Amino acid sequence: MTKEFYYIAISSVYVIHLLYALFIVIGFLFIVIGFFTGWNWIRNFTFRLIHLLMIGIVAAESIFNFECPLTWLEYKLMSLDHIKHGSVPFIAGIADEVLYYNFPVWLFNAIYIAFGLLVVITWFIIPPVFSRKKSLL
């Protein structure tokens, strides 16, 4: 396969990974801000359930010491094309700078688990509202 294919594939996975992380963090900020500003949409059950499940997956990976599938795929694609970590494509490099820091694994695990617990606590403090649309019949 061509180098361009790997660059597009690597960049795509990095962007998906970044969007996943941003949805978790920004979603939480919106929930908290929305509570104080009266935004009703932050209590949407589907949004809240997806948000909870997404951080739940990250926390579970940390608890059971599983490598994130997106991280694995990023490194696998880079190794297939013999790309060194410092020479990733431009878009992937930007996402890499946002996603990865030179901290010990235990610290990341502690942050992910603590943030997951914070989202669970928020679920009860600012509970979502499950509503069904009324039938016209």
C-alpha cells in the first residue's frame, strides 16, 4: 500500500480518537454548565447514556489494563509503514499532541477512573430525563 494510504488511515484514526476524547470532556463541561444555565438538552437521556458509556469504556480499559483499541490501531498503522512516532502526518501530529502526554500510565489510569466516577456522580446529581414522544393516535 502507498504511503498516502497510511497517512490518511493514521490521520483518520487519530482524528476519531481525538473526537472521542473531546466528546467526553466537552460533553461533561456542557452538562455542568448547562445545569447552572438552565439548558434542558443536557438532560437528554440518549446524550447522557452515550456520554456515560463512552467514559465507562475508557475507565474499564484502565481498570482491566486493556490497551485502547484506537491507540493500538494508531501504532499498528504506523508500524506497518515504518513511521516513527515523531514523524506522523500533520493532522495526526496535532491530534497526538492533544491526546498523549509523557506521564506515567498509572496517572492516566487514575485520571480516567476518577473522571468516570465523576460522570457517574453527575448522573445522579444532574439526572437525565427519559421522555417518550406522545403518540398522535
